[in-house]
Amino acid sequence: MKATEVKQDIYWVGATDWNIRNFHGYSTGRGTTYGAYLIMDEKITLIDTVKAPFAEEMLSRISDIVSPEKIDIVISNHVEMDHSGSLPAVRKLCPNASIYTCSPAGVKGLTAHYGPGEYLPVKSGDSVSIGKRTLTFVSTPMLHWPDNMVTYCPEEKILFSNDAFGQHFASSERFDDEVDLSLVLEEAKKYYGNIIMCYGRQAQAAWNTVNGLDIDIIAPSHGVIWRRNIPAIMDAYALWSSNEPSTGAIVVYDSMWNSTDSMAKTIAEAFGDSGIHAKLYDLKSNHYSDIVPDLLTCKYIAVGSPTLNNQMMPSVAAFLCYLKGLSPKNREAFAFGSYGWSGQSIELVEKELEACGFHICLDKIRIPYIPSEEQLQKIYTDVTDILK
Ligand code: FEO
């Protein structure tokens, strides 16, 4: 397989995972890539590897440029196995290569995954000369693991950003200006929401660091390489990491016999008629990770569930569990749902929304069995009232 030249003597040697549709619980409808980068300098350097099943693909791309045994330095920006999984294969081929990683979490993580090794810990700001080029390491802890770092090459103005600025987007093209930018930004937003949103403070700190660097290329470890649209992705990260919602609304629910469904549609209509852009998500038809991009920028969240065996629907519980983990801030929320005789689900949903840290802007809406026209009209009025 061929390597792709990013700049003279710098190559993308990663792998394309066309068929992955679930990335540890995140739906990846457009597949993904695992970016690894080879720098041909006095010391031949490999930045990150790929998921283990793709080791042969990566080694084949490296072999397009140089025999893999000649690699002198391996840099591990991040221990998670989609980037370190082929490290054992590389170590086997190049037993004397130095492996640089972030200290101490990177060393601890690599040791836990692959056993003891000659891992060379680096601190934020440390540099290594590989010949004509220098590589400087910048720690980006909890973006999204404790070990995360990025690697910057000042002579080439390239940032090897690992997960940051990534997108789960498989393509035969390697650069942002070779694909539909709207699709890439859509996937970058989904990636940010699902992977990075809960570390917004750290994302802002990293953004400030990156913004201070002179950069021509951002080479992430998922998706396409940014070279023409760096301002677009930097502006987007500035907006998303601010965690300041705009005015949109999402209505997320499950329904058994369409009663909660009727309530959800009435709520969405009330938002829309009040000038609030609203989106409706039935959890039977939508994966929770596909809802997150709208969650990233919406101000209002309405969550509905009928009562099933004294509980909320499992699909709604899963969504709320995921939502709590992502911990978006500064949202207005309320619960709704129909029920038969006990109706605990709506209160349970409201409690979960409170536990997410949201402000409850409307008392829970409970309707027995099937909502009448009058009851739907009251829901409509109550929702429009909070928006006045
Ligand atoms: Fe793409 Fe955190 O690994």
C-alpha cells in the first residue's frame, strides 16, 4: 500500500477502517481512519501507530518509503489502542527504537498495555532533534485521557494532534480540501461532542496552546488532514469548547403506544413556533451518539419516557447515562411522558436531568394513558410560556 506525502519527507502511513460502525459505543456511520505519520530525517521517526488489526496495512505503507526496521524513534502521543495497538508489531521489528511518550501517565499506560519497555518520558515543552527537524511535545492531559500529548514540528509548521481535531471519516482522500468540507466539519462536531465535550476546560487550554503556534498543517490521528481550512476547525473548537449553548432545542424520547410520541411532537412544535430551532429524536430510530452534535449547541433539552415496569424505558436510561457523562453545562431541561397507573418514569427522568446539572425550566409533564387534544394544547402553551 502507498504512503501519502504530507510535506516533503513526511508521510501519512495510517490505515482506513471503512467498515467500523461502532467505536466503543459511538456510532461511526462513515467509518474512520487511524493516522500514523513517518518522518524521513537523520533519525527516522514514526508518530503514533494504528489499531492492532491494521498493523500490516501501516507496515505496508511504511515499506513504500523505507524498511520498517530502520525506524529510530517512535512517538506515542496517546496510549488508547486505536493509536498504540500496533506498537508491539513495531517494537518487534525495531527493538532498538526509542519510544517517547508523555510522563508519567503515558509510561504507566504503555506499561499496563504492553509490558515494561524503554519508554522515554517527556514533559510538556521538551524537544527532540531528529536531524533537520525538531519535535516538541505539548501535554494535553484529559483530552481525552491523562496521557494525551500533541507533537509539533516548528520547521515544518505541522502539529500532529492525535485525537484533537479528528473526525471519524473514512475516505480515500487524505486532505480537507479534497473532500466535502461540510461532511468533515459535521463529523468533527460529532467527534468533539462524543469524545471531548466533557473535557471542555482542558480543550480550551489546549486550544489556547495550539493557537499560539505557527501552523500550516494539523495532522490528526482520525480523518482528514487540515491544511486549507485550519481557521474553520479552530473557530469551531473555540465555539464548542466554550460550552455556551445557542438557542436550539432537542426533544429526545421513547414511546410504547405513541402517547409520549404525541407529547414529544407537540413540544417540538411549541419550540419551533416560538422561533426556537427544534429537533426530535425517537430513541428507537436514533443512536444516542448521533444526538450529541445537536446537544453541543442546544439550550433546551426535553426528555420523555413512558413508564415500563415502574422504570423509564431502558433506551431513555441509556441516553441519560451517556448525557450525564458528557456533562454539557448551562442547559434548560424538563421531563415528560405518558403512563398507565404508576408513572414513576417521568420523575426518574427529571431527577436524572437534575443530576446532569441542568436547570429544570418546566415542571415534569405527566399524562395518563392517551393525551387528549386539550392536554396537548396545555403542553403546547406551557412550553411556549417558558420561552416568552
Ligand atoms: Fe483515537 Fe483516544 O483514541
